[in-house]
Amino acid sequence: MLKGFFVKSLESLVYDNEQVGRSFGVAGAPCLTAVPVKSAGFSVTRLTKDVMGGVPVPARLPAENAYFLMLYLNDVSHCDIRADGSLTRMRLYPRGSICLVDLKDGVSIMLLSRLDSLAFVIPYELIDELGDLSSDLTACGLHCRRGEADAVIGHMGQALLPLFERADLASTATLRHMAIALCTHLLQDYGYLPGMAEALRPPPTLLSKVQVQAAKDFVLENLHENLSVTQIAKAAGVSARQLSVGFREATGYTPYQWVLQLRIDLAKELLAQRSLSLQTVAHRCGFTDQSHLSHAFTRQTGMTPGAWRNYRLQ
């Protein structure tokens, strides 16, 4: 018997899958459910959650015998909440990327910007049922992935969106077929078999800790400048390509994304000083002008610099 999200009854399945929306503070979030093969359930929830005033929003999913897959329909930033309540480094998940995690111990994250996504919950039992259908789909688990683009899942997600506006037998049948297609893709691209210890080992890093720190130090010292990847790579003693790939591997960000986040963080600090004009804040943070600051700040926080300043200084 599966717990939490998944039970044998489809009626109970629909009810229990409201937990996904509640976990993200979105009560009544639209949710589609199906039993694609035998008895194991499958669900996909449409999640939209605003982060108002730059105040982080926690989301906690309970432990389940299932995988949780998020497809990001727009850029979003969030970090993990550790067991002791501390936060990991913020990570940007670009539009079209995915996050695939195992729910065996539960998952806790802190949303730092607006969330617009599709959230799938795939029980272990469904993985087993698909394995019974074909030896090609036999796997003992899925490799977890964070922030990687997956065009197949992206296209499937776009095809699923219209189903949230329908409630007929045809859409239910379509959901079952798409659930099988999605899980088949996950098993073929992310599944692993017993004895694949070598495949599970992380690849060697492209940048040493010293090189990563050198890149970070250079950026922090020159944040007000118009920085290029070539300049940062030279400071770290590596090629631009090695920096681009290795920096994301080590931090979860591309160099550009990391620089932008630092500039936004600095802008927030400077905006607290009402005596500074927006143009001055923009120049001190390395933005070309006030317009560049406003565009980047609004995209990242959902608020204009002026609105954020007024909100924080109330």
C-alpha cells in the first residue's frame, strides 16, 4: 500500500494529490491524475506561486515512495532547506529545465522568485509496472537531475497544458498515454540498473576549488565593471569554455547568472539607501543604465527597483 499521494482508489488519488498544491501554498492548484498501467497513480499539478516583496516562500513535500519531477515554464530561483533549517546556495532554474528528485526522504525548498511550473509525482510502483511491460524499461531507479534542459519533457509539458482546461474521457485517455510516454522517456534516459556504480559516480570536475574561488573573488572585486566570461576565466587561469562549463558544474549557475544575481543582491542593499538615485545604484552594481537595472531587477524579483525600495522602507 502506498501512502500520502498514492492509493489504489482513483477517487482517493484525486483527493490526495491536492497535497502537491498545498505543499507550495497553492490550495486548489489544478491537478490531473491517471492510472496509466495497472493500479499505480500518476499526477501532474499546475503550479503558479508569486513571491511578494522578495520574501522567500518555503515549500515542503513529505516523504513518499515516489519521484518528483518539476518542469519550469519560466525562469525561477530557489534553494534547498537542509534538515537543520539552513539554506543551500540559491540556484537558477532556466525556463525549459527540469528538476528530478527522489521523495524517499521528502524535499524542502525555499522559493526566491515566482514559480510557474508543472509538477509530476511518479510512484516507484508505476516504474515497476512499466518494467513488467517491457524488459527494455527495467530499472532499479532514476538518476536525479537539477537545472538541466530536457526538450522531450518540455514538449510533453506544453502538450499537457490544454488538458487542464478539459474534463472529458478523451483528455483522460490522452493523459494516460502521455504519462506512459513521459515515464518511458525517464526510464530510457535517466534509469539505472543494478551494478551501475561507475555510472553513478559524478564526473571529474573541470574546475578546482581554488579556480572557482579565484573566479568568484575577481567578480566580487570588479562587480561595478562590465565583466566578460573571458576576463573572469583569465583571472581563474582557465579558458572561457572551461569556465562556462566548470563554473555551472560547481555552483549550479553559469558565470553570467551568478554575476547577475550578485548585482541584484547588491542593488537591494543600495536601494535601502533612499538618498541614492536609481541611476547611481545601476552604475555601482555594474548595470549599463537605469533601464538595464529595472529590466533585470523586475525579471528577477517581480518588482521594479522603485517599488521594492518603497516596500522595504515602509
